[in-house]
Amino acid sequence: MKTKEKKKAKDIYTAVLTVLGKTYRASGDTVPEAITKLTPSNPKGRCILSVEHGNKKRERILPHLMSFKLFSSSRMMREIALKQVSSLFDV
């Protein structure tokens, strides 16, 4: 009989997004998964995106256009922006 193992804190990526003073948090198994789970209500303006993995932390400031594309309703724009942003975080 197999038992399910809980994910360790070291295996989980945590993404924190700050937009216009509001903070959004999400976590996932990979960097793109953690970023896609973020759901800001109004992603207009510059965003500060930080990704944590274990004791490593990276922060990036995203320009207005990149944050708009990353949380856009268009699937293609969102996937392209996600690929570009996730390459910035080499945690």
C-alpha cells in the first residue's frame, strides 16, 4: 500500500505579485505553474514579481506591457509572456 507524501517546502515554488499596493500569493511545483495561479484583479501598471524556492528568492520588476500580456485573456499572449517571464527566474 502506497502512502501519499506531502510536498516539502523546498519542492514548492512560491510566487508573490505586488500591483499598486496589493499583494497576491500563489504556489506551485514549477515557476510557470506558480505564476499562472496568480490572479490579480487589475494588473495595470508596473508589477513586482518575486519567486521563492527554498531559501532562494528572486525579484523582478515587470513593465506595464509585460504585466498586461502575462495576465491577459488572450491565451497566446499569456503563453508567450509566461515563457519570457519564467526565463527570468532561474531559481
